[in-house]
Amino acid sequence: MIDARKLLDDFLGSNVPGTENTVRDKAGQMSQLAKDNPLATGAIVAVLLGTGTGRKLTRNAVKLGGMAAVAGLAYKAYQNYQSGKKPEEGAAEDGDLLPPPVDTTFHPAQAPQGEQEFAFALVRAMVAAARADGHIDEAERKKIADRLHLSGIGEEAEAFLVAELEKPVDLDALVNAAETDAQKIELYTASRLAIEPKSRAERGYLDMLAGRLKLPDALVDHIEATVTETVR
């Protein structure tokens, strides 16, 4: 059975079990693969392998682990939004990224559907965002599958991600997977972490997702600023 929390860790650059390397470190050794990885053919590779734009989470975010990092970023953005700070002010505040308090609905342990199930939802949201820039054809899926195999994430995880890439994006299912207001913010945060929106399609997808999740524009601005400050 796939460990969705570990898969989310791999997406965000945590250590490969049994090594001192991260998934992105392994990808860095595949320089030729990185060179011929066009972002438009599947930003999922850039997310998982760190090859597309060189973007990566800051070290203190990686230390938290995938699910806690997403929750921590979402919680920080929400707190800054609630306090009335300007997005750039709140995002730039010094200090390590912290997990949300355990007694808040942002904490992974408070997920009503269970941590594993919501971790799957976050991974699916990231895959959907990564596909937002256009159609991935059979040849492109094979390239992605080959790189997933080289990343060493495991056969079950490979099969799951390839299957997700082959499915049509079900926005209704993604939105419905968030059962609390906090999870709606986390789902959007994970989606924004997956891509650096440079095309109209990517920006349009994130705007549509925010609208479907009923997130206020000001809160979305805080998430944008917080993610931008955390992803280098």
C-alpha cells in the first residue's frame, strides 16, 4: 500500500530512504535529463525531480516533511491574512517555518478523513496543477514515467502517479476532498507549490481552483506571497 505521506515528502524534497540524498539531489545527477525536460510537457517532473526551473523549498520547510510543510505554509498565510498584514510583510518575517498548532484544524492529525487520505488529496492536487499548462500526450507520459522510475520512489508510487497523469482532471473531486476550511487553504497551497504559474493556463487554473474553493482574494494573495518566499 502506498504511503501517501511519504509520497508527499518525496514531492517536496525529503530524503530518499537509506541515503543522505533528496529526490532532487538524485535528479541533479541526471543533468542531461534535466536539460531536455520542457516544463510544458509536465511540470510534475519539475516538482518531483526539481529539474524544470531549479525551484526548491527552503531547508527549514523541507525539514518539516511534506504534509506538515504544506500545513505550516497554509497556516502561516492564514494567520497573516487574519491579522491584516500586507502579504509581503507577513511572508518575509524571519523565523523557521513551523507546523501548525496541534489544536488547530490545520494540523495533519486533525484531518477528519485521516492523514493518509488527505495526503492523497494533496498529491492529486499537485498533479492536477502540474498538468494545467496543457495536454500531456503518450510520448510525454513515457518520458515522465521513465524519470519517475529513475527517481527511485518505488513501483507502487510510480504506478499511482502515472495513473493520475492518465486520468482527466476532476476538479469537483479535488474540491470535495477538502472537508474543512483549513483543508481548502492547504489544497490551494499544495497546488501553488507544484507550479510557478507563468502561462495563462497555469494562472487561470489556480484562479479557478481558488474560486471553486471559495477562498477570498486577499487570502490567496497571502498564500502566493508565503509560497514565493519559501520556494527559491
